[in-house]
Amino acid sequence: MSVRYTLAATRQIEAALDYLAACSPEAARALRDRVLTVLAHLDTHPHMGHMTSLRHIRRFPLGTHPYLVDYSIDEEGITVRRFRHASRRPLA
């Protein structure tokens, strides 16, 4: 399965990495590596995230980092829809 990103998700990931890089470049690298690892796992195990109240949207926590990845699955692959800090208010 291929992994695609919405423009919003790309901006959210970049904003989180930029914020962390200003404080700790090492933390930013660790977050980037974790995001890539999780997305590689989603590529092979797309249903590992839990369903949300939004139709067809799954959520996977990054575990060691307080961030959540919201994504959907379709015949073309996985689309990362949103990336947010766990303390931020969810959309639904």
C-alpha cells in the first residue's frame, strides 16, 4: 500500500518538527524517525489504528511521542489526514 499525505497533514507534521527543532534538534529527529517508522508499519498493517467517531478515519498514537496520526484507507492506499499533538482538541 502506498502512503499519501493531505496538504494539511504535511503542514502539521512540518510545524511540529520545526517547533521541536527550535528547542531540540535531537527531539525533532527522534519524532521524524518515529513518524516514518509508524507510517512504514501502517503501510504493511493498515488496520492497526483504531476507528474514530469520524467515518472511515483511523487513529494511531505515536507512543513515545504525544502525537496522533489520523488516516483513512481506500483502494489506492493510506491517506494521512491529520497529525496533531494529543493535548489538542480533536475535530470530532
